[in-house]
Amino acid sequence: MYAFNPADGRIIWKTDRDVPASWSSPIAVNTGERKQILTAANPWVISYNPDNGVELWRAHVLEGDVAPIPAYGDGLVFTAVDYSQLSAVETSGSGDVTETHVRWTFDEELPDIPSPVTDGKYLFLPTSYGYMLMFDAKTGENFWTEEIRGDFWSSPIVIGDKIFLTDTEGKTYILKFGPEYEILGEAELGEKVVTTPAFVENRIVIRGEENLYCIGSKEWQSDTMSAQ
């Protein structure tokens, strides 16, 4: 794993990893106690110091080819992969924390491509084949499991108390982000979508199979867009 200076591309540090290649991207978090880089690859979720690449801790919670990106909220990192498990791991440890810091696990409907999302209170988990699950992020209580007809490669985005999730046929579902299941709205794009939408200044940007779409009011001006 490499850390680069974004100004000039200079390598700041390089760390060798004793895990196979992974489709999952790392995430950078600030737990309040320390900053961490969190990664997921069979069989470990591993935390690194972003200043120097030194490993902080690891937990043995994964199996198989890992694609979903970890989600972080309020001291817990969540990792999931199909045919393995969903895990909640406390980020405060050091060394091998498998026996001490795994808060809870779940091994039923699981994703192979889309990633979980959390605000630290709730955790939403979509699967590629249409099952949607909502959990209490702290305890692992499964509030609901529902099936939406469709396939999902896109990962969910949470805006306020709403979840936006787009299926491979280009249909976006708006769900309530909370312990009660409710579909708030649906919208058809009319084009296949396998990417995650981007939300910028109250606009939704979606890359379809053939076109790039920006959805929002006509009053919006392009010079108000900020990089995310």
C-alpha cells in the first residue's frame, strides 16, 4: 500500500501487506483518538497509521474475494462479503484484536459488490441480488430484511434520513434510513447503471451505460460544484 503527496506525486511511504489482492478500496477515518486507514482483504480488516503506514491493529473476520468497501461510524468499522460474514469491529485496539474487539457478526444475506453504509446509529446493507437489511449499528439487531426486485452493483448513499440506491437497470429507490422499512420514492433513468451516484450541492450525478446525467433544478450553475 502506498501513500502519495497529492501535490507532486511523491511517495511518502510504502507498506507491504501479507494479504492477497482485494477489490475493496481503503477508507480514511478519524476516530477522535487517532486517524486511521482501514482496509479489507481476505482474511483481515487492517488499520494503518496514515502518517507512516505502520499497522495499528487487525481482525480476522473475512473470507473470499472482498469487494465491498468498509463503512465506519462512531468507533466501529463494518466489513462484509458474500459467503463470509458482516462484522462490526471496534477501532480502539492494537495488534490482533480478533478475540477482543469484534462487537458482533451476521452471516445471512450478504453483498458481493455493493458496500454497507452507516451513520454510527444505523447500518444499511444491500445485496447484489435485491435483499436490503437494516441493523442497529451498536448491537447488530436486524430491524428489517426486505427484498426489492432487481440487481444492485451500485452502493447506497445516505443523505439525511434517506437512502438512495440504484439498480443495474437504472431505477433509483429512495428508502427511509431507520428502523422502519419504507420506500419513499422511485425514479427510472431508462439506462443501465452499475456505478454509484455522486451527490454534489443538491444534485445527483449518475454515469449510465452510455450517458452521464446530472439531475437537479434548472437554476443550478456549474461553477457552484465543489470537488468531493
